[in-house]
Amino acid sequence: MSKQSFEHLLEKYLAGECTPAEKRLVEQWYDLMGNEMQPPQSEADWKVVKAKMWLKVRKEANITEPTVIPFFKNLFFVQ
């Protein structure tokens, strides 16, 4: 799962548009947060909660961020 699809699913959950399986998944993510999870009071709080949750989900699912490798690396300018 990418961070983008993670955030999309959270948005669907908040809008009440998830399937029952998606809802269970998001609720499992909330459970990963334990007692440190406080309801967000502002947009800034919500961003912090999403970032913390993504870190926990990545750790639990052993998800790694893709490594960006430059396509062009001075191939034409080697002397």
C-alpha cells in the first residue's frame, strides 16, 4: 500500500464511504495507535495524526518507501 492510497482510504472512512472490509482495516490502524491517539481538533492536528498512523502502519506491515534512482546520470557528458 502506498502512502497515497493510505490517505485516500482514510478520507473515504471519514466521509463514511468505506466498504465494511475497508472500515475494519482503518479501525485496525486506529487500534495500532493505542492510547497516544487523540481526536484531531484542527487540520494541523489531523496531519500529525495521519503521519503518526502512517509510520505505525508502515512498521507493522513492513512497508518501505520506494527509492528514487535518477534515470539520467551524466551519461552523455562523460569525458
